[in-house]
Amino acid sequence: MNREPQTLGDGTFQRLERILVARGMNPKVLPDIAEEPECLTSLGVLEAGMPPRYRMARADHPEVLAWVRDVTEQAAAPNPGARRQITTGPSLLMAGVTGAGKTHQAYGAVRALVEAGIAVRWRATTAADLYADLRPRPGHDTERELAAVSRYPLLILDDLGAAKASEWVEEITYRLINKRYNLMLPTLITTNLAMRDLRDHLGDRVASRLAEMTTRVVFEPIDRRRQRHTT
Ligand SMILES: Nc1ncnc2c1ncn2[C@@H]1O[C@H](COP(=O)(O)OP(=O)(O)O)[C@@H](O)[C@H]1O
Ligand SMILES: [Mg+2]
């Protein structure tokens, strides 16, 4: 028998949701598709996965703490008795000069979520490293890698706009940001650029989504790295 391919309508998703709810599962928690077992259960495991420089970082910026509260409030357990996980939530665009403390606040925010009892599956990358990882090359399924990064419940995307611009960079950034925008997954983005310059660098499609999905946090223009050596 020849069957027409069928698309899944809203009704299918509603039926699926009812089945999940009947089984005591929360349909709002995305299924875990990544292969790495990075569901964090303790602060020790968290610290081991952090770069030494930011291992002890604590978030103290009021807007970052407000973000931690928002994401914590929206966290939900996949089934009764399980630890709460990130579902959906707002994102932050932390802008400021080099050394202002943006990356410190981003890692500190992950720590704060874990301290709040949330099981956080997260990944941190600079935009430049991500582009290097996603360059098509033999033996690497870079499409799969992009799909995985796009779906991490929490992503730190550090130094957006610092890599050399190109059509390819713009396209990859668009696909990543658009996926996370659609899934409403919290993303902590840091950048040295002003929004206007980000738009020039990465295009209007990226800038427009960032404008909607992120709260802008502007850091004091102080380079803490230099300050430490002069005071
Ligand atoms: N709130 C803070 N308390 C203590 N040290 C900090 C704080 N914020 C940043 N630092 C330190 O200042 C330096 C620059 O911070 P970093 O987050 O790397 O800046 P940026 O990402 O904005 O370039 C790092 O050595 C970092 O550990
Ligand atoms: Mg930084």
C-alpha cells in the first residue's frame, strides 16, 4: 500500500502530552538527546567541569541574579521525585569591555543554579571555538554537533562577535540562535560589541532575535585584569 507522508498536527502533540502526563512525566522538559552524561549532581562535579579561572566565580550582578531566579522558577522535574531541570527561560546578553567580568558572571550563574538545587546540563564555548568545532571536515558530523549545541538546556556563548565575520559565521550563528530562540532555551551570551555593531557583524536576523530573547546587561567599563595590577 502506498502511503502519503504525514505531518504531525497539533492534535498529535496534544495526545503525546497527555500520554506523558499520564505517566507522571513533564512534557515541558526536553528529552535528553546528548550523549555525554553531563547531568550535574553536585558542586564538585560542576567545579571539575569549569575552567580553573572561573571555578570559584560567584554571580553578584543584580541582573544576573534576577536571571538565576527566573530560570530557577521555571525549572521543573521530568518526573515526580526527580531533581528539577531547566525547561525554558530568558537569556542574557552581557555586554562590556574586555576584563569587565562578563565570563565570571556567566560561570557564577551556572554555579548559582546548581546551588539552587537544579540539575543543569550545560555547555560553555567561546563563539570562536564553536565555529572551529563546526567547520565541515572529514570524519566529523558537524550538523549533529550544531544540533546538540542548539539543544543544551543552558549554553554559555562567550565573546560573540569577536571572531572574524563571514557569510558562513553569520549563517551558523543564525541557525544556533534561531534554534534556541524557537525552543526558548536560556543562553548566556557575552560580547565586547554594542548591539549596533553586533548587527553589522552577524546580520539583522541574529540581532533581531537577540533583541527579543535577551535582557541586556551592560557592564561598567572597567578592565579588572589591569586594575588588579595597578592597585
Ligand atoms: N566579581 C568578581 N570578583 C572577583 N574577580 C572577578 C570578578 N569579576 C571578574 N573577576 C576577575 O577579573 C578578570 C576578568 O574577568 P572576566 O570575567 O574574564 O572578564 P570579561 O569576560 O568581561 O573579559 C578575571 O580574572 C576574573 O576572574
Ligand atoms: Mg570573557
